[in-house]
Amino acid sequence: MTGQGGGQAGGQSAGGQSAGALLRQWRDLRGRSQLDLALDAGVSQRHVSFVERGRSMPSRRMLLDLAQALAVPLRERNTLLLAAGYAPIYPDDPWDAPALSRIMGALHRMLRQNEPFPAIVLDRHWNVRLANDAAPRFFGCFIDMSRRPAPRNLLHLLFDPAGLRPFLADWPAAARMLLARVRREALGQFADAATRQLVGELAGYPGVDPAWQAAVPDPAGPMIPLGFVKDGVTLRYFSLVTTVGTPQAVAAEELRLECMMPADDETERAHASFVARHTPGPTDLRRPAEEPG
């Protein structure tokens, strides 16, 4: 395997698949014909066919052009490069690496600006990486966050009968909406092995109907709010999700900021007083290892 020269025809990824087979999978996932892909990437249909069948190994530039035309996520583009015998070109540093300091600074600023409403930064598998002060205060109104095991996963927190689930309004509708979001927001609309495992774990909770995974929420309004109920008070929120517009590193593409916003006037008015009445001692929504020293 080399980082500069071309690979050998028939090269394979770590999972045993060739670059051509991986490209075919992405083309099928996108519902594109070989001709469509060839036109978008500026190559011949014959060349695309040869690459997919393993009769020709693309240059690194051609492989990247094909991946760009198919909107392949950066992590999977690295996999394509490896399968073709090239070194990955997209950095895969930890999310808090110095190279991402400008992005992290912007995320911290946006987290603060969403006060007094919760805001969290999630990785592609819904693990909480950062949170503003309002997030642990709000979730701590319902459960003792310090008792939740690390890493803290937002979906497990919402699906677990010992977590926030008893406080969710209209649980079946909320679960269908959340599962639909997992499918829709999977990076590149591609459910990797960890995402499939996560969905399987969520489906394994008692009271979760496997059919919910294929359900489509009814379009009852411009968004589907998530409601929280306690002591006769119902608070409803919708999410605004922010991602990096032109990522060139894996972590930069996979992190997303989720800001919870009031979905109605009643929630806007009641949020602060509700939190003040129910706030226990301070806690942190992030993993303990990520707490500041």
C-alpha cells in the first residue's frame, strides 16, 4: 500500500472489499446510474464500469472525483483510498485536537449563546461531547445525571425506561420521530456498523416496537417537537442542528451542534421557572474524562 503512487487492480479495503465494489455500493445507495456518475465526475461510463468490475484501478484524483460526485462522507473516502492502495488524505484526529481549535471555539460560543435553553455537541453516534450549562440543568430536572454511565449517549438517555423516557410526552410518537432522525441524519445517509448496533440496542428496550424503525412521522406541522412532562407541566422543544459547512477533516464533518428551542409560547414562558424549581446540584452531561481539570 502506498500513499503516493497508484494501487494495484483488485486492491481491497480493511473489510475485504475492493474499491470498485465500494463505489458500486455508494452508487446504488444514491440511486445513480453509471452514466449519471460518469457525467458528474467527468469520466466515461466505460471507465466507471471497468473500475466497478475491478478491470481498472482509478487514479487517486479520479477516485476522489467519483466520491465527491456520490457525496461520500470523508471517513468513507479514506476507506475508498485504502481499498485502492492509497493513503488516506482526510485527517482523522480526535474531536478536541489542536487542529480543530477554531471549530471548537465556534461551538463553545454557540453553546453559550443558546442559554438559557439546552445545547449539546454530538458525534455521529449521538454521544455527547460538549454541552452548555443549561443542558445538564434541564435534564437534571428529570433524572440524576451523575448516575448515568459513561459515555453518555443522548438516544440511550431518551429510550431507557430508567432515563428520560418516562418523562417524554407521547412516547410512541417520540420514539418513531427519533428513529427517523437516526436514519435521516446518518452521515451521508449511510448507517455504519456502530449506527446499526445503536439502533439495535434502542430496539431492544422494552416497549419499543421494531416496526417503528420503518415508520414515517405524520407531517402535523413545520417540525415535530419533543415534549417533556413533569408535575403537570409539559414543555415542548424542537432542534436546530448546525454542522461545519466545508469540512476537510473527519471529526469536523461528524460533529454537530444541537440547540433545543421552545416549540410554543407556553414553553418559552415556563422554561426558566421550571428549571429553577427542579434543578438539583450541579452536574455535567459530558463524559467524566472530558470534564475540565
